[in-house]
Amino acid sequence: MDTVCIKDKFGNDRWFLGEDIRLPIFIEKLSLADRLSFIHNVDLRPDDVIVAGYMRSGNNWIHQMIYMLLEGTLDPPPLFGPDSNVYLEFASDTRRVPPPVKPRAFYTHLLFKDLPKVVTEKKVKVVHITRNLKDVFVSLYCILQKYSFCEYYPTWPEFFSTMLDDGVSYGDIFDHVTSWEKAIDDHPEHPFYCVTYEELTQNGVDQLERIDQFLETHRGRPFCQAVVEKCRIDNMVNLRMSQDVNFDRNLLFRKGVVGDWKNWFTVAQNEEFEKVVRKKMAGFKSLLRYQLE
């Protein structure tokens, strides 16, 4: 297993699978080459859907709603079962994806260039979600404090500074967002749907109805309303179950609110963040939408 330790500037150990792509450490002890090979060779249907976005951007939330659209059900999907894995980075010979007997919804934190090779060949639909990066900082910090296998427990100021520098798993968050924007701009022929966490929070039914049209599932507005209600954040912990794995579902969900960063960022941190984001995202549309006023 190609684990690498990259200390942050405070001397805290950060363990990744691979120095470049910086995958998180997985339970299955695969080499980086084997892990990437499994991901690269995942076979997809043309009517499968991939939800993509940086960690803590609402991936689980929108994935569940898309699963319900595809299935025409208000029942939640399994998550990390050995025969029902929907997280592309977990793809392996022991974490098998659902069989291709019907359209499937997957999710990932990978960049577009690292997705399975058939994504571009079969024009697999991709729903890309972004979120106010300040809220992502806070949500990611809080969940890392719960993950015992990460073994990375910096203080909030240390974590904040590290995220501004080069991030944690999956690398620099600013590079991640802008790389996706560039990929979407560079592939006008590919079916992308872009949505923000804030749009889903404010206008969930309208957004899901547009996604319903994008996916050509044709469930209609009443069904979309029922899905949005079923997937309210206070329902998600009870809904998002995997019957065949021992997994603490409380790790996945937190407050789900917009603007929680204001309870964490100091005035000085906010000023520093604004300075860094203007530098790292200069010239990108993402700079204009990363925060909901």
C-alpha cells in the first residue's frame, strides 16, 4: 500500500494514498496503482449518473435524491455494502459496484480526469456540486475530528491554515474547484449539470425538478417535492442506511446549514481567506459563486 506522510507546516502528520492525487487511507490495503486501476476500469452504463464535488459539499445529500429519481422511490439507497458500493474511490474486488442491470448513481471526490475512462466514451451524465468553501472548511474540520483512522487532529487554526496552503485528502480545495470548472468548460459536448449546496438549500424542489429533466427520469414536480421533504437534513441520519456494514452514519451528517462558518472564522481568518481565494481563483467563475450573499 503506497501510503505517504506529508507533514503540515505545524509538524502534524497527514497520511495519504499517493503523494499526487492524495487519496484518503482506505480500509482495503491496495496499492495506489491497483486502486486507480479499479477506478479507471469501472464499467458504466450510458444512463448511469456520477455526482462529483469536493468533500463536504453535499455529495451524499444530492446523491440520495438522484438515487430516488432513478429508482422512482422514496426509500434510501445502501451506501458502502460489499455488493452495493456507490463511492468510486472504494471500487475494488471486495467493494463491488451494483450490477449494471439498471441505471445507477455513483459519487466521487475525484477530478474529472481521474474518473473511469468510459465516462467520456459513453457521455455519462455528471452532476457537479459546489458549496461555500468557508462552510466546507468548517464541515471538513468537524468530521475529521470524528474519524479515528485519519489520525490527523490539528487545532482549528492549524487546520484552517493548512487548508489555505494545500489542503488534506484530494489536495488543494481551490485547485479542485477550479480544475472542475476548467474541465466543464473544456468539454462542452459532455452532459454536466452544475448546482450549489446553497441553491439546493434555498430552492430544492426547483433544482431537483431541473435535475429530473436533465436525467430524463420524468418523475415530475410532486415527486420531486416528496423527495426533497424526505431528504431534509434532520431525516438523513435515519434514512441513509446500509444494512450490511457496520458504519456510524452520524459521521456523515452534521448541521447542513448555510453560513455556519461565521461561528468559526475570526475577522483575521476571514480576511486571510478572502486574500488567498482571490489569488488562487483569479479569473474563474467559481470565485463569484463560492459564497452565497
